[in-house]
Amino acid sequence: MAHTELDLRELRAIEDMLNANVPVSKIATEIGRHRSTVYREIKRNFYTDDLIPDLNGYYGMVAQREASNRRARRRKLVRLEGLRRHVVDRLKAGWTPEQIAGRLGYDGQPIRVSHETIYAYVYSLEGQ
């Protein structure tokens, strides 16, 4: 079975059912996911505030924002402007992603990316 991330509708359903004290196994059945998926989601995105403990809990919108932040950290060409500028300049000059990835170390770039990363950036929304 293919990996699919929880969408905002499912995250909000988890939040609502947790607030209603529904057991996690019942939540998993309701949203059509395995209970371990729901347990991991709650553990990964449970919000804690040491100053105001009443705010501790699971919030679907916070979970969605944190998931987006985790995905963005993995994308070097979106995060690192200097590296992105270097790669885009080479692409405009007619270099292939394989050539660019192979030359990054020689061109004085402190961080390297693979040609697959460059292709992923080119075909992403950010790269268009």
C-alpha cells in the first residue's frame, strides 16, 4: 500500500475526537487509518506549553504547520538561496542536473545536492 500523509481533514477529526475523549482505536477506525498511525501522529505533534499547561493538547492546525515545516527542511534548494541561485544559473547556461551536481564541490559550494534533488526542484512548484 502506498504511503499517504494525513490531510488537514483527518488531523482536525483527530483533534475533535481527542477533545471528545474518543479512544484512539475508535478514532483510527473513523478516519480509516491504522491505530499506530494515529498514535504516532498524536505523539509527534502533541503541543506542550510549560507556561500555560491548560493549552497542552493536540491541535490539527499546529500539526499541519509542523508537518509543512518538516517537509521544507528537507528541501535544500528551497531553503538555501545561494545554492539555488548557483543551480538555476547553471541550468540557464544549459548545464544538465548531472553536470551541476558533479561540479558543486569544485565550484566552491559548501553544500552538495544530487541530480535527483535538482530534478525534483525543477519540476516542483517552487522551481517553475
